[in-house]
Amino acid sequence: MEKEQEIKYPTSPIRCIVKLGGAAITCKNDLEMLNQENVKTLSLQLRQALASGSANLNISSMDWSKRPGISEVSTTVNVSHEYPELDLSRFVIVHGAGSFGHFQASKSGVHKGGLSKPFVKAGFVATRISVTSLNLEIVRALARGTDLALHS
């Protein structure tokens, strides 16, 4: 008889996965253009949500999705509170690409495959560079809380 293998689970499960949609964090119709106001708001709201002891913070909405006919993400937050130490251990934050990467991938035919073609390989590189630059800006904004510095 075979022994049953014991399944090991992480001691600290992930509490929440947050996806920042590409259309919410970028200006979808403008090549490689970050939506500064939305990223600033999302950054502040995430810091408040992740702050230990954040139950007393005033966060009116955590619905950050962009919907047709709605031009803004909710920005009603209490900014007068000093932020305590953040507990990042059980949160995962991911983001879409929005106006970063899609243009390069589309123009070079990345979606069709064909890595043997130099133009497609170049498209993969250009796509990666574009999305990595977006990721850098998002990480910087989250690290700073509300300060967003862009290098256009």
C-alpha cells in the first residue's frame, strides 16, 4: 500500500488579490499614458486598506473598476490619517497593461506567434519593455503612497 502524501498549505494564506485594470490605470487610447489621477487615488486607497488597524479609516469604496459612462474612480478618502505599519504579507497586487504593451504586440504580430521571425522577436522585446515601464511606475506609486512622478 502506498502512503498518502500529506498536503502542505502555506501557514499564512493570501488574504486578497487586487487587480488594477489596465483601463483604470492608463489612458487606454493614448500610447503609454498613465492615468495619473486614478493611480494616485488607487495608491492611497491601497495603502489605507493594507494598513494594520485600518478599520478606523474612512474608505468609501474599493470598487476601482472602470465602467462605461463613469469617468472617475471614487476618490472619497480620509487623507488626514497617518499610516501605521503596512501588512503586505497576505496581499498580492497585479495590474493590466492598458495602453502599455498592446500597441507593440499588435503591430509586430506577437499574438500570431512565430518566434522564428525577427520582427516578432523584436515585438516581444518592445512589449516587455513597455509593460515593464508601466510596472515600474505602478510600483513607485504604491511605494510612495500618493506621490506620483512620471517620466514622459
